[in-house]
Amino acid sequence: MTAVGTSQAETPWVAGSFDEKVSGRQILFGRMYEDWGIEREAFAGKGRVFCIASAGCMAMALAPAHDVVAVDINPVQLAYAWQRFAGAPSVRGKAERVMDFGRFFAPLLGWWPAKVRAFLALDDPGQQQAYWRQHLDTWRLRAALGLAFSFSALRAVYTPRFLDFLPRRLGAVFHARLARGVCSSPNRSNPWARALFLGELSTEAPPTEAQRVELVHADAASYLESQPAQSFDGFTLSNILDGAAPAYRARLFAAVQRAARPGAKVVLRSFGEPQGTSPWNRAASDRSMLWGVVDVRPVSELGAGR
């Protein structure tokens, strides 16, 4: 692992915590809730790829076909990804523990484990939609989502910078994303559905190519600014711009454009809602069901509206 200095703390991720009042960096994510199938398709036939390390899932998925550089501003999270590349088991990060708290109350909503597992065993999206409507999409679920995703509840866990960009009535927005996602792909072969509804961590062994992933402790923009021009064929940036200042967004986009080779593509996610329709938004195709924006576009189109 290598380190690149940062010049400005322009992103809340530098704290290594969802709540900047909490001292000490943490493992925030025990696994990644991003459908790497999106990236595999976007980067097909391309070479060197930049990604956010997070829990290491994306880097491991891309490593067999690409030369991967995985960067993270949180050294604790980066060390965890390195351990996973070496074969260590997944652990529950802060995000998993927060979601576990919500799952504890799932039976009160009628979400008994046997019922949820039966739903996840289905492999026909039409049957899944019918099962969802008949057994799981209850008024108690909608009420619970409204409560859990109220800003008064979220402020107990997240710093305001992680909340200010989110839409009002977030519970209703998240419910709509679930209703869209449960009929978009077969549950049986969707590990992100099991992660979301059951809290399962990844148990797959890392590919041997994961040992070749270059891990870097750095801010994403700082690292890309330090690289030679035209260094990368693809960029997957997770949702690092959620909560970031506009100046950091502009800085990151400029760094990506400088580091991009001709024909390079970029993938950027956000929990926020899209601003109007966009031909680049693949959120409905991301099997994790969480995202409002999964923007996939040529780097040459970066900053041309979302």
C-alpha cells in the first residue's frame, strides 16, 4: 500500500466516520452495495481502471480483466480491503450494524425470516413482484421506512453533510427504489438482495488477481492530480461526491478528465435523486436497489448535465 498526501479536506469521507463528531476512523462498509456488473459492462475491453477501495468488492470483481488501482481516504477501510484481498473473512462495518438494527424489528412488519427467504429464493421477476405486493409491501413497511429515514432519525447516525443532498420524504423515495428493484432481476442469483434483506456478507474467495491490485491511501482527486495525463481507461467513483462541496466536485471532474485516456468511461453513484431524466442513469439496472443515480458515461461527457 502506498500513500499520497491530501491538500484539502473537501469531502466528509476524510473523517472515516459517518458522524464527524465521532473521533477515530472506522470500517464503514463490510461489503460494497454496488453492482459491479455495471462496471464490468462499461469497462469491457479496457485496461487500467481507477476505483474507490471501500470494502474491496469492486476491485476484486474488476481485477481478473483489468489493471486496478484502488484508492481510499480512510486508512482503516483500506487496510480492511487489503486483508480481504489476502483471504481474510468479511466483517460487519458501521453500515451493516446500522442496518442490522433495522432488521431486528423486521418481524414487527410481517417480515418473518422464512417469508423473506422464500422471496429471495424466487428467480422470476414477475413472481417476485407479485410476492412483494402480497406479502412484503405492507402499510407497516411504508410507515417504518418513513420513520427510519426521517431526518431526525438519520441525524443520530450521520453528519449533516451526508444528509443535506438527500430528497425530502426519503422513506417514500427508498420504498419506490425497492419496489422497482424487486422485479428487475432474479432474486436467487442476486447477492445484493440477500445483503440488503438478510444482512449477508460476501463469502466468496478473492480471485488470485486481487493480489495485483494497487492499494493507495489518498483522496481521490489528490491521487489523480498526481498521476501522468492519460493514465486510466475507466473510473468508478462510488458515491464519494455525496456530501462533497461543489468545489471538490469540480476539482475531481477536472482530475478525471486529465487522467483519462481517449474513450475512457466513468461510473458515479449517488443516494440522491436524479435531477431530471438522463440517458446516462443506470440506477434501475443496479441490482443493489439502493441508488438514485448510477451515472455511466464517457469521460468526455463528464460535467455535461446529470
